[in-house]
Amino acid sequence: MSICRRRTAVCILLACTLSALAGGCALFGLAAYAAPDPTVDASYKNLAHQKVAVMVWTDRAMSIDWPNLQLDLGRGIVSRLQQNASQKDPPKELLGAQIAAAESVVRFQRDHPETETQAITDVAPRMDVTRLIYIEVTQFSTRPDESMELFRGSLTGNLKVLEISNGHAKVAYQVDNMKVVFPSKSPDEGLPGLGDVQVYEKTLQAFSTKVVNQFIPHTEPRDDELVKAGS
């Protein structure tokens, strides 16, 4: 190869290298966006082949403001558990699980009002189940307190899973202050034009999904800000 040709080849290679370095951040950013959302393992894995019920607790004031909240949230969680358990290839964490209807649990609560003041570890053994998913709703709203003409759903609750055996119950898994907001990226002051019904339903759906995700492998969206930071 002549000296002129060799110099030309070196210049071309150098130009390509500099171009790749200059666009490297953008290329890595594109690769990050193209990557699939990560799969997260189940946090609690002992529902398989168990008799499972979901109980939702709300205080008296919340029950007055939202009389169907217990039943609607219970239904949402039960429905998602049943959908996953009845798949052709269900997750092993729910294999063989028998999941009680939400209506039967609410009926039990209404027939036994004394359970409202009893510890859940004392109540659970009275139910015909071996696993109880217990939700204490501590806060729920469809509008921010600061701007009642705008809409922003918010639900906060504590999750406990009780294992029942030989007439005794113990809390085997617990997540405190589990919270969802709908729309998920809405400003604190809320948004116009949504409506209480839509916000109520979507907020319960989001919380139900978050609860069920504790019991099955699932994907979680990547944080766009973290992706951008790496670009």
C-alpha cells in the first residue's frame, strides 16, 4: 500500500472513531430505551396450593364516604389473582391456589362486626382459609384537598399476608404505606376533566395491580429519568 493510501485509511479510521465517540451517549441511550422492562420476582411466594382470601379494612369515616370501597378493592385484587391463576401456564407462585370471592369475605365482615376491633391474627383463624391477604386502607381520595375542582386519585394502605395453621395465624409478609396515585404523573394539585368515577376506578385498579405484583413475577417500567441520565 502506498504512503498516500495508508494515510487516507488512517484518516478514515480516525474519523469513524471520533464519530462513534461523539455519538456514543446517544447510541447507549437508544439501546437503553430499546431494552425490555426488567422482570421482578415475586416478593411473597407461598400462595400456591393454598385456600386464599382477600380482606379489606377501612375505618368508619371512610366507609361512610366510600361505602363500596371494601368490596370494589377486594374484587379488584381477587380478579387479578384469579386471572393469573387460571392462565394456561400460570405462575408457579399461584399454582393450585383456591381464591375466595370478595363478596364472601365482605359478608363475613358484616356478619361479625366485632372483628372491627379485634387483631387480625385473632380474626383470620375464624375464616376457612390458610392464607389471608389483608389490606388496611389508611387514605383514599379522588380529589386533592387543596383543589377540590381538580382530580387526582390517591390510595395508601398496609399489606399483610397471614399464614393460618392449626387454629393460629401469623403475619408472614408485610408492606407498610403502599401508595398509588392516578394519573401516576399528575401534579399534586390535580388535573381537570377526569371525573370522580373514572379516578375512583383507575386508582383502585392501580392499587390492585400493585398488591398482586407482590405475589407473581412481573415487569416494571424503567425510570425514564434514569435512562436519560445515562444518555
